[in-house]
Amino acid sequence: MRSITIALTLGATTLAALVLTFISTEQGSNLLQQVTRPRRASDSASRVMNVNPGESLQAALNNAVPGDTIKLKAGASYKGNFTLPKKAGTGYVTVQSSRISELLQDTRVSPEQAPLLAKLESATDGEPIIKTAPGAHHYRFIGLEISTVNAGVKIFTLVELGSSYKDQNTLNVVPHDIIFDRCYIHGFREQPVQRGIALNSAETSVLNSWISDIHWDIDTQALCGWNGPGPFHIINNYLEAAGENVMFGGATVHIAGMIPSDIEIRRNHFFKPLSWKVGDSSYRSPKWTVKNHFELKNARRVTVDGNLFENCWGDGQTGFSVVLTPRQDPYAVVEDVTLSNNLFRNVEGGINFLGVDNYGGGPQQTRIKIINNLFERVGREPLFQISNLNDLVIDHNTALHLGTIVTHYGKSTTRFIFTNNIVERNHYGIIGTGDPPIEQYFPDAVITANVVVTQTPEYFQVRRGNYFPKELGEVGFVDLSQGNYKLSATSRYKGKGLNGKDPGVDVSVLRQP
């Protein structure tokens, strides 16, 4: 009988010296394999795996089983490009900072809290810092900073969930059940970065996180998905990108007939720094391509509620904050979408609706609701630009804007409802291309109970059932100068909306800045 002491390295952790007593070499080999093989979910109860700086996070990911927690040291850097393996089981593998208890639940993280976060960093050009193996699932990341080591690294996507290529052409290889919570995901001020997280996945949540400095002279997004079915939950994040802060659709889908669906986007701050705006006093080069805050090109069942959309100007597009335009695939749709209780501030235009892709047809955009939103400081682009929709409801919104209320072009829009809004007529009010009668482009519209600020009500195409103060000050807001747009008790329009309600926005349920 022989006795031997062997120092083993299992994943990232060097195990204590093990004394293995065996009778034959074959017996010793069998014991060694049992110790070093990846642990199965049935081997033991879930565990906490501490990965120290300098040890291999990838090895820990490979060895973890559902239910395990991988704990990383706050403030430490873990270098590499990490792949999430596919595992059996439905418990989450959690990767988290050692100081997670200092990051309050359901509270958005900020860059100032970086010392509480563990850093995942890459120095490899072109490769995502985190990506998924086909079919990977049930991973949760909490309290991490995810970026490159410096601005000199050339990277397209910081976190890549799923694949945009033909290798992801069936649902069984789509990654799913992935959560990012209280994470700081960012580029650097002078660094070209195309995307924060690619959401080509199913059942994915981005919560309480901060994604910033996503910019290039090409299309860029903080969050973007096109080759994954959802659901997606985007809740309580700071989202900063030059192109579209969030976008779904817009690229080829390799899963036949797949439409990103069941998307909820709540309590986020969509922001573009004015330092990116050429001509602003705060502008700093390099020049990035700016488009919009939120765009849907292929999506179904979308709720956008309680968000703040701030700063959007004409550059790569004309400056609409929201763009809803089905594109790319012949079956692409934008349908069953509700934007409610949002605040739009300092944007050049409101919302651009295109019912059918004007580069190739396809199904119409349909069943869209714009309810209880505040548009504050909107520029000279239309508040709403519309073409060829079915079932568009715009109700109980308040807008301070310089452009047209509604500009319509192309084929007519059916079942258009415009009610209970407080808006300014400005030059044209509601107008169609070539200025035809409103019945031509809105043949069955309901336009009533609106407060339209204008000096010339006779030029508003639908006068009956609407109200026409000459100045904003005559509307009767509680405090116009301080931005309190609730109707005062003495407003002549209080209770003049349908069903005895106040026209305009209910400010009590808006997203607060």
C-alpha cells in the first residue's frame, strides 16, 4: 500500500492537500476523476464558490451547477472573455459581488457605487465580455461592472445573449432565463461600442442597472434584440446610447416567423448627453451618430410605462424620441403596443408611426395606444407623425411643443381616436400631405374633448366637441412656470374630458426625473 499527497486545482480554486490512499494506480485514477469532474446537481446541496482575484471565473462557471452562487471580490478585476455553459436543471447559477448586501434591492445602481462591484474586464478586440453557449440558461448576475480594460479595446457587443447568425435558427438553442440586476455595463467616453447587451434570447431581465457610453458612427443600442422570442423585462435602468437606446427588430431573423414578444419596459431613464450634440456648449468630440430613444421594427405585446425619455435631436434621424416602424422581414409587425405614463423632455419630435414598411410592404402596424404621457419641450418636428395604421388611440396626453400636432402622409389610417389631450395647434394642427380634408386620411376618426391652444380655432379641422384657449396660460394649470400641469380647481376645462374626467395628463402617475 502506498500513500501520496497531491495538490489539485479544481476550476479556479486550489484545493487543500488531499491524502489519497490507494492500493493500485487504477484505483487512484478513479478517485482522482471523481474529485475533478464537474459536479452534478445531485452530488450535494447548493454551495457558495469564492473566486479570488487571479483565479479563473470561467472554471467556476464550468464547474457550477444550478443553485450555486459564485462570489467575486468587490473592487477586484476578473480578466477574460466568459462563456456561459449550458447545464441541466432549472436553478440559477448566480454570479455576484462580495458586497452585494450593500446594494439595496430594487434600487438602481450608479457608477459611484463601482467600489461595491466586482469587475469583469476584457482586453480582447471584437469579443463579447460575456456570451452564451447554445441553449445556456438560468444565470443571474448581481453587482458586477462589465467593461473593457480601457478605451483602446475595439469591441462591438459587451454582453451577447444568443446569436444573430444562422446557427441560432431553432428555439431549442436560444438562451433563456438570464438576469442582470444592479450591474454597471459601460464603454468609455472616446471608445466606439455598438451594443451594451444583445437580447437574442428568451425570458431575460435587465433590472436596476446602469448602461452608458454606448456610441459609434454606426447604429448603436444600450439594449437590442431581434433573433430571440422574449419575454423581456427592462425595469428601472439608466440607458444611454447614441443610436437607439432600446430597439427590437431591425435585422434578419433566423428563427422562422419569430417576433420578439411580451416586452415590458418600466421606470427607466432613457438619456442622451448633450455633450454628444454638435453645437451645444457642452459638446465634446468624437462625433457619434444620434437617432432616437426607442424603436420597434418587429415586436408584439409591448408595454412602455413610467419612463423618462430625455434629450433627442436631429442627427442620424430627424429627432423623434420614439419610432414605431415595422421593417426588415416580410412578416415583421409592430402590434399591441402601449406607451403610458411616460415623460418626454427636450426632444425634437414625439412619436413617428409607420404602418407598413415602405421598402417592401408587409403586415401593418396596428393596435397602438398612447395614453397619459407628458411631452415637455418638444421641438419643431411633429408631435405625432402617422402613416397607414389600424387602431391608433392617443388619449389623455399633455404636450408643450413647437411643431404640428399630427402630420399624416401616405395611405389613410383607420380607427384613429384622438381624445382628452391638451396640445398646441402651432402652424397646422392636424394636417395631411397636400392638406386634404381630414376625412380623407382619417376616414372614421374620433377627435373630441381636446384642449387645443390656438389663436385661430377656425383653422382646426375638427372644431365641434373640442376647446380652444388662446394661450397656454388660459388652460388653467396649477403652476405652468414650475411644470405642474395638473388642472387647477378653477380651470374652465376641469372635468371637460370624456366621462367627466380632466383632459390632459394625470401627472400623479408619471415617471419622476
